[in-house]
Amino acid sequence: MATPVGRLPVMTAKVTLSFAEETIEQARWFARREGLSLSAWMDQAAREKALREVFTAHADVVGRAGLDLESAALADAHEVGLVDDLLFGGRRRAA
């Protein structure tokens, strides 16, 4: 389910989970600090963990493929700067 930025998803599934006492107390503390219900905080934490797993797996594949995306991105940014200098004489272009 896609959730617009800044909005919490609608909770649609109810599950029973067990946690270590220390873990659930920390989760409650973070939820209160962020002004979220425990359920909303746990949903967000699980979603973030899942995204980290996906991005880490993607980075591993890119690394194994021998691609250097960071260098390519830096080279692209350098080229944009050169073109801007040529077209705009070192003045910043309008956004």
C-alpha cells in the first residue's frame, strides 16, 4: 500500500506478537517521543527495516557487478557544472 509522505498508513491487519520486555519498553518510549501510537511506530520501524534490507541487497548486487555508481554520479555532476559555466558564465542558473 502506497502512503503519501507525512501520512501514516491505515492499519488493516491485527496480529499478536511477543517481544522482550526491554524491546517493548524502548519501542513505547520512542513511540511517545515521536507522538505515535505503539502500533504506528512498530509499523514504521518494520517498514524501515524492510527498506534497508532491500537497499542493502541492491547495493550488494551493484557492488558484485563492479559498477561504481557514486563515481558516475560525481562525474555527471561535474559535467553539469561545466555546462552551466559555459552557458551561464559561472552565474547560477534559475531553478
